[in-house]
Amino acid sequence: MEFCEPDPVWQCADKDRLSQLLMNLVVNARQAMPEGGSITIATSRCMTDTLPCAVLKVRDSGPGMDEATRQRALEPFFTTKLERGGTGMGLAIVNGIVKQFGGSVRIDTAPGRGCTFEIHCPAEPGGIGGAGEARCIESHQG
């Protein structure tokens, strides 16, 4: 998987941890769609009240999660996919990596609406001159 136009903000991140974060998010999305679907990865930039942030979004067209599942999704060993090989560690690892980056994970989902994991991480001071263009790639499965 490769971004067509890599965002320099994400290029500054530890490549091994960023690869692991992306792999876990994409595998989670794929497992949520055993009948196929689409996965979209987008990067952008935003400005919070105090600092610039790099944003990574991974969206799938799967069945989505109810609120109780969404609230537990980042917990270690929590899984709804035992029968499909889920260990409950992928999203917990994502959460740990994002915390190491000094960021946060937001999950936007509802039953029947797919799921978007939105990662916000502080960007290097002066590395962002305001909101940037989103860059997007799509992958269709099945």
C-alpha cells in the first residue's frame, strides 16, 4: 500500500510504528467485511486550539459497530471476531502507537454505516501552514 502523494507530516513519523498502525487498521477493516467492501485511507491536516495536527483516516464500508462495541473497541483482548481469527490486540496496538505519537483515536461508526478510525497526532511545530488538502486512496475488496 502506498500513498500517491505522501504527506510530509506523516513521513516524519517512525515508519515501523506507522506501518504497524496502518496494517492493524486495514486488517481490522478487512475482517469486518468478510463479504467484501471498500477501504479508504486519507491524510489531512488540521489546526486545534493550540497546535497543528496530522490526521489519518481509515474508513470501511462494513457493518459498523453499536455504541457499546465502539466504547470497548480499543481495549486489549476485546474482539467481536473470534470466529474469524480476531485476537483483540490490533486496535489496542493502534491505540498504544497513537499515544506514543502523542495523539488520539476517534471512532465514527453506527450499525449499517461502516466505520471510520480517525487518528489525530500533533505535527512538528512550523511543519504545517494550516489545513491541507486531503489525499486519498481507495481499495476495493471482493
